[in-house]
Amino acid sequence: MNLIICVDNKNGIMFNGRRSRDRAVCEDILDMTGEHLLYTSEYSFALFEKYADSRVICSGSPALSAGRGDYCFAEDMDVSEAAGKADTLVIYCWNKAYPADRYFDMDTELFRLVSETEFEGSSHEKITKRVYMR
């Protein structure tokens, strides 16, 4: 399973009930997943509704539902349930700090960084995408 998460500079993932709806990140995620399935929670599915097709699956337990080769977008869930299952970790960094109420606390030392790219988002000047593999 490939785990996808967006963080701020302090590893915040939930921002007092608000989120960034960066179109460039959503489009990059859909390009990256290709023909593979992308599992999201009901909350996160709203980010992909505009782009949704049969590859985007809304699940009550996205990390548990995603199989080998599938992707899981983790926004409002505890990623510890996905920690042992993830082969790849994709982190999008907003390169800003926001007041957060939930943080990404998965140990990335189990992974090695294989690529890092930067691009301009629709709502952020610079977004950094880091891909880690086991």
C-alpha cells in the first residue's frame, strides 16, 4: 500500500477543521496513482469529487481497505494503522506553519527518501513532494 499525506512545517495534518484544497496537489495525486485505486475517508473524498472516477474509493477504513499497489490518502485518520502496511510514503509539504490539532507522527526512519520535487500549487507558492520507500 502507498500512503499519501499532506503536512505543514510542524507535521500538522488537520488544521482546526479546515484544510487546503490545493488543486495542483489533487491533480498530482491522481496522476501519480495512475490506474491504481485511491482510498480516502468520507471527509477526504470531497477533495477528489471533482476529479472522481471509479479509481477513487470512499471507505470507512481507507488504510485497511487499500491493498498492495493501491494508494491511501490520509488526512483525518490516525496513520498508525497504516504504518506497518505502507510500502511507500508520499508526503506533500505546504512549506508553511498552521495552527494544527492533529499531527503526523509516523516514524519515517523505516523508509528511505527516493525523490524530492517542488512545484507551485494553486493555493501555495511552493509545495514539496517527498517520496519514501521501505
